[in-house]
Amino acid sequence: MSLESDINSFVKSVGLELFDISTVNEFDETIYRISVVSNEFEDLKRKPISLDACAELSRLISPLLDVTPPVSGDYRMEVGSPGIERKLTKLKHYNLSLGEKVSLLLNGKIKVRGVLTKVENSKIFIDVDGEETSVDFGEVIKAKTYFEW
């Protein structure tokens, strides 16, 4: 099994879903970032995750990373939510963002904004002002969720 699948097993064991794993460098520090979302819904939206859930998951994963370091050298592990406004780069990200407002930039510099309603194969369906629009994943140049304040 891969490190990511082992981490995914821990994530599922605490009732969460793995959104993404990334390694970033910030202020001369390497951060191994594990982003998770709730698998519970309220009013057709994912419930927020608690700090306690992130801390518990961090305690579970830490011994695994002691045995199988994700990067060479010093790093810091960070477990948390991917945030209310986040990039969508994989089809999995779209599946985990159903019901949320999304903004897409497509080939030809076409912009689409609306509510993400479903994902089927490589098709992404968005409700744009009451009309369903479908977009092929391959047409997307950039995508993110957004929040209207």
C-alpha cells in the first residue's frame, strides 16, 4: 500500500474524507499538508470539521510518518480543512465539493460561475442561474470554490 492510501484509511476511520495531500515550502519550512473534509451533510452542504477531529487525526498519522517519512529532511505535518475557498484540480475535488459555489475558467477564457450539482465520468454539471450547464473536465484551465460574503 502507498503512504497516501494508508493516510486515507486513518482519515476514514475518524469519519472524514481525504481532500488532498500536498508538500509546500513556506518561509524556508517544508510542510506536509493533509486536507480533509467532513463526510456528513447538513442542508445539502458538508458540515465543517472540528479542530478536535484534526488533532485526533494528526495523532493517528504521526507514528506512520515517523516510520515512513513523506519527504527527506525536516518537515512539519499539518492537518486541516482545505478552506472555504479552495482550488479544484482533480475530479475527486469536484465530487467532494458538490452543492458549493464554483468558479471555472475554461479554454477560450470562458468563465462559468454557479453551484456544482453533480459529476459524471469527466463531466461537471453546474447550475448557472437556474439552468444546468455541463463542462468537460478537460476544458477547465482553473477552478475554485468561492464564498459570497
